[in-house]
Amino acid sequence: MSNFDADVIVVGGGIIGVAVAAALRGQSVLVVDSGSPEFGTSSANAGHIVVSHATPFAAPGMVGQGIRSLLARDGAFALSPRLPLSGLTWLARFTSHCTSSNAETLTPGMLSLLRNSASGVRSLGIPTSSHPIWEVFTGHGSQDRATHEADHMRDLGIDTALIDPELVSEAEPLLLPRNLSVVELREDFGVDPQLLWETLKVTNDQATFLTNHTVSGIDASPDSVRVHLGSTTLSAPTIVIAAGAWTPNLTRLLGVSLPIIAAKGYSITVPDLETNVQHPMIFADEKFVVNPLGNSLRISSRFELTRANDRSIDPQQIRHMYAQAKTVVDLPNLPQSLESLAPWTGVRPASADGAPFIGPLRGMPHVVVASGHGMIGTSSAMGTADLVARYIRGGSITTAELALTPNR
Ligand SMILES: Cc1cc2nc3c(=O)[nH]c(=O)nc-3n(C[C@H](O)[C@H](O)[C@H](O)COP(=O)(O)OP(=O)(O)OC[C@H]3O[C@@H](n4cnc5c(N)ncnc54)[C@H](O)[C@@H]3O)c2cc1C
């Protein structure tokens, strides 16, 4: 194949790639992916749409939390023995970004992406959770910490409420501890991430998907871009690099180093529950999240810095995650066969300052990056895609959105 006639080539068919293809309706798009989509990170994640996650992950207090987690046995944040040396440079940069000024610079753009996405997802008409997300605090000082969290959300202008403790066990009989403090995040909800991906994939009838093809080279000229797939060369006026945790491999081909590292997380899906929880929930102290999907419960946890191709599943982590969840949710006993829980891992593309990179590379107006979404790729995909489409079509970009440039 050569000179495939597409207006835009998108590298990466995860949630960001398919959302970009969908937002470019009316234009022809070729989405190239090295594997099948299941190889990426977008299929069996927690499926939380979290407007509340508008503050970048690199924020004041995160270094202390990270160190405590590293010291704890089975902490949610971990360093894999497979972590490449570049991971240490990433850690140093992450540490230096955990400042209030980083949060102030990046939060407005992230909030606008997330809000735009949440309303985009709702407009698709796919099933969403019937209740908003609850953030649950169980440990020491839970009441104060919940109040502090609710105040922080209100400062950001996010619709939030503290739930009367009396009403918590009435609304969620499967929650076990009695002294819970709950913040209701009213703009947040749950979806099935695979269904969202499938819906966006078929939105643009001029989008073509080329799977099992790896982009091995990119040449950018002032007018167009050439993309090499082994011995085959494709050209198009514009390329979008949406390759998740693999994005630095591609920008490096253009001489640009982007600080993105793979942060592996796990999910399991408990099937056939007689009674399910009602709200998608974030357990702030136990560091895991749940999302009811029909009569199944998706449980997800862990942030382990590693290599992008590390999809290994440690059964010990699955057992630990289940045991943690069982301390707060009334679940059946761990099944004998872990396979019945459909264990899954994905690698979040984590940027060193905790915000995604969206926009053209400096001096290469036809090469647009959309990556580094870390924990919020599913939540912010449609907003990201709308922003990418405006860059490509010459639409207006706000100052807050400009702050997300990959040239920062
Ligand atoms: C356990 C877990 C739970 C999560 N929960 C949530 C959540 O509740 N809410 C939320 O918003 N986010 C969540 N996330 C984060 C979310 O999954 C990611 O941010 C998102 O999937 C990233 O999407 P992506 O399209 O950038 O990358 P991916 O889905 O990884 O897609 C990138 C694609 O690029 C392809 N590719 C790479 N290199 C090349 C190449 N050279 N040529 C061609 N193709 C290439 C890959 O094959 C891959 O398919 C979670 C992540 C994990 C791991």
C-alpha cells in the first residue's frame, strides 16, 4: 500500500485514537495500530468518567504519598524491576513538578477537556451508571479528609456533596465499615469502556482501521507527513500521534523526547453478583476503584511504573486487590480459579507533570500529539479529540487549552 488517500493518519487505535477519528467526521481518517485494540489500555479499565480529576497527578503531597506507598508491602504505587533507566529520569521530573504552580497552570485546561468529554459521552446515548461516583474515606480522620476533598472540589467549581453517614448504608448495603465518609462527585459517572470505544470506532464512516501494522518511521515536511510501516510508505496532510505509553518511541523518530512512562494497572471483573453495588466508587484509603457493569463488578487498582510492553499479570496482585476490596465491600469469597475474574492489565501513558500533551509539535504543524493521559484517558478522550480537531481545522484554542501543548 502507498499514498493511501486519507486526510489524516492517526497512529494508535486506543480510546484517544478512535475518539479523534470520530471527531474528524466529514474527513477521511486512517487509524493504524500495531496490535488489536485489546493490546492497548482502553478496553477493560475502570470506566470512570471523572471530571473531578482535573488537577494534574503531579500535585503537592504526591511525593510523600508515593514514598509511603513504596515502603508499604503491596502499596498501590510501585516500581517494577522491569522499569527502564529512563524511568528514573521520569521520576525526578515528576518530583520537580509536584508544585502548586504546576497545578494552577494545567488545571483549567484539564477541567475544560474533562467537562467537554463528559457531556460528549452523555450525548452518545450509551448506558451510563444510574448514580454518580462516590469517593469513600474509611481510615483515620475520614470525616475531615472528606470535608477537605469536598471543599477542594467546590473551589474548582465541581458539583459535589457530602453524604449524610446515615444515608450511606441505606443507599449502599454492601459497604461494610460503619464509619464511612462519602463525597458524592455529581459530575462523575461510570461507563463500560469497551462499549465507549466500540461506539466511537463506528462514528466516522470515513474512518478506516489498519490493525497489526506498526509505524516504524515518520518524516515531517512543511506541507505533509510520510509514515513508514516497514517497507510501505503512506502520506497524508496531517498525522496524529495517539500511541499511549508508546508515544515517546514515535516522537523520538522526529527528534522530540516526551516524558511519558508506562504505569501498569490491573482490573478484575467479578461476574454474576446476586446484588451489585449502586455507585461507581473510589476508595481513597484502600486505593482501588469499583464500577458496577450490569450484574458484574469491575475492580481496579495499582500504578506500577514499568516498560510499555509489560503486560505480565502477577496472581499475587490479583489476590491482594480482591482481599483489599473485600475489607470494604461485601463480596463472595475469592474464587478458586482467578481466570473467572478475567484478570487484565493495561499501561497508562503517564506524563511527568500529570497532564496530557495535546497539540502540534514545535516547527511541525502537521504532526499533532494526543497522549500522556495517565489515569484520565477514557474520561478525557472526547474533549481531547475535539481539541485535536480544532488544531487540524484551524478552530479557536483557549489559553487554558494552549497550556497542554506538548512543547511545554
Ligand atoms: C487499571 C486501569 C484503570 C483505568 N481506569 C480509568 C478510568 O476509570 N477512567 C479513565 O479515564 N482512565 C482510566 N485508565 C486510563 C486509561 O485506560 C488510559 O488513559 C487510556 O486507555 C489511554 O488511551 P490511549 O488511546 O492513549 O492508549 P492505548 O489504549 O494504550 O492505545 C495506544 C495504541 O497505540 C498502539 N501503538 C503503539 N505504538 C504504535 C506504533 N508504533 N504503530 C502503530 N500503533 C502503535 C498500541 O497498539 C495501542 O493500541 C485506567 C488505566 C488502567 C491501566
